Amino acid sequence: LERRLTAVQQVGYFDFQTQPPQNDLQALYVDDAAKAGLLAEIQATFSKCVWPDASRLNIVCLRVSDDPAVPSETQRLSPKTMAQFRTIETEGDGLKSYVATCIALLLGRRPVCIIDEPEMCLHPPQAYNLGRFIGRFGASSDRATFVATHSSHVLRGVIQAAPHVQIVRLTREGSAFTAHLVPAAVLTEVLTRPTVRAETVLDGIFAQAVIVLEADGDRTVYQAVYETLAEELRLDVHFTAVGGTGGIADTCRVYRALKIPIAVIADLDILLDTERLHRVVSILTDSRNADGLRTLAQGIAGSIKSLPPTIDPEDVKTRLAAAAALPSDWSQNHDLPLRSALQELAQQLDRMRRLKRGGVKTLPASLAGEVSSLIGKLSTIGIFVVPVGELEEWLADYGVAISKHNKWAWANEAAVKVRQVGAQTADVWQFIRSVG
């Protein structure tokens, strides 16, 4: 950072017809394309205008205007007019660092450019924009750029803009560092899907391990539980939600390619979607074991789907009759209680409902044993299936007052309750201990 801050300080003027530039600022002054590129980038990111100025004759400096429109040529030739604008030395470290990085890349004076923590002093959107700029201008057939960063915003920008990028992940073990280079072909394959380029996924690259979950409500509660166990589970773990089971496989593929330890927490009904489960399993174990687990899951899924609904047929008739007797003046919003009654009945007719409400213990004994055995086998490869069915079935004895029908509100209330009571020996704490 210090070198970037000094790189934009004013320098002496030079005779560009008889002398080569001695520094980046002098080189920028005579490079019209680089000046245009810098101006466009700072206008887009900071809504400001930055340009080199030599109106003081013996000094070249960078001027800054809060107006994104650059002064006219006539204005830039007027020393008095230029004196009305600030020099970049008066600006914050974020802008100065950003400008210095852009100038170095636009000029390309170095065959190898090393940028250490470019995100310093920048807001996340600015860090993302700088990452994109690095991705666009950081490499060519005769130049290479190395970026050391702890920012997922910078990383996402580089990945989205660079035609070719390689990631070297450094991990520290004691006083020694270990580097893992991800092959370019592998990286290109795993980053083809937009979902894995989100910051919540990329943040995991900077952690010791990652726990992948279906939804943000899951992350809210399970992370709160993990934090209460910090004295037991001393590991820098990142929790990432992928928006449903469909995103789990792609996310796991990214972390596996980067040699990052991963675990997956999934609701019990993932056992019914055997092909989706198989895609995740195939990333975490060899093909033979994955195929064997799929066969077991297919048999169990068939048995579960053959179970009848838990509601009695006569009870269904009674409740349908009660629903039919409800007032039906839509102008009085009578459709709302009718829809609510039918939705509740439909949920109870859902054969899979027992998996979500109560989990393994609601199944017949022999089938429950098979499910528990499969859950155990999956845990050995890093997939931890929620035995109680789903997130909202935890903490039944801890007085979470919010309705389970509002998952996000329930998750927030549950996380508060978890932090209030602290570490416990059973319930969701025991489950997270098995994951950690």
C-alpha cells in the first residue's frame, strides 16, 4: 500500500522528446490511451475526474475534480484554472491506491506486476470494480500480474473479467505455508456457473474449511450454534448458503478443486432426490462408493414414497366438507381462509411431510433403521443429513415462539435463542459437533 500511495505523488517535469519517463506519472503524462483509460475508470467507480497536470511547468501532478466531466483543453492550459483543483495528495488512501494500481496496469511498464492486497481502504463495490480492472488489464502475451488478496470482491471481479486466470491458495500450518495451484482447465470448468461466483461462496476460499448449506436461514442458525461451541471447535469455518440443494454440487466442486475441506448439511428429504444426491456424493468420494450409496438411497426413497399419508381418509372428507361450508364472498376476502384450510390439508396429504416434520423417528422401525444407516454412511464422506427432518424441527424444547411457517423469522428467533442459552449437550449442538 505504501508504495502505491507514493507512486501518485507529484514528480519533476521532463523533456519527453529527449528523455524517457523515469516513473509511472511521467509515463502517464505522455500516454494518451492510458490517460483516457484512467479517466474512464475513475469516473465509473468514484464519479470523479483524475488527470495529469503540468501547468506548473516544472512539476507533473495528478489533479482531482468532483465533477466527472474533465476540464477542457483550454482550462487545462491555464495555471490559474488548474490551481483551483485539488491534487491527489489531498485525497484518501483508497482513491490514491486505486489510481496507482490502474496507472501501473494501463502503462504495462513491468513484465511482472505484483499487487498486494489491492482491496485495502476500498469499499466492497470499489474492490469489485478494481478486481474487474485487474482482470481486464493485468495480463497479456508479454506481461503477468500476481495479486495477493483476502477479498472475495476483488476475486470475483478478476474471475469475471479475466479471460485466463489461475488461483494459488495459500494455507498456513504453524510457521510454514503450503501452496496449491488449481489447474486452469479445472478452474474454468468449476467457475462456469454464476452461482459459484457469489461472494458468499468465494469467501470460503479464505477459510480453513467450509460448511455448505441449502438456505440462508440454515446458515443463520447453524453458524450461531457453531459460535457457541467455539471453545470446542477451534477452526476458522465459513458457512455458505447456496439457495437450495441444486447449488450444492457446483459449490462443492469449487472447494474440492481448491483442496478446501468441506462438509454439507442437508435436510432429510435430499434422500428422495437420489440423482441430485448422487451428484454431490460423486464429488466427495470415488465413483464406486458413490454408485453404491445411490443404490441404497434409491431403495430407501422407494420405500418412503410408498408410505401412505398420515391423515385418515375420513378426516380428509370431514375437513373438505368444512372447507366447502366456509363463506365464499370473494369481495369480503373469504378466499383467504379457504385457501389456508386447503393448503393445510394438502400438506397433511403430502406423503413426504413426515420427513420434514419429525424426521427419522416418524418412520416405521425397520425403515428408520435403514435411513439411519445411510445417514451414517453419508456422514463419513462429509454429507450430514438432518435426522429430525429440517432446520425448524430443532430446538423444540427451547421456546422458539415464531411460527415455523415463516422460516426466515423463525431462524432469526432461533439464532437469538441459541446465543442466549449457549452451548448445550444435545439437540442441534450435538448435531453440529458431529459436523465439526
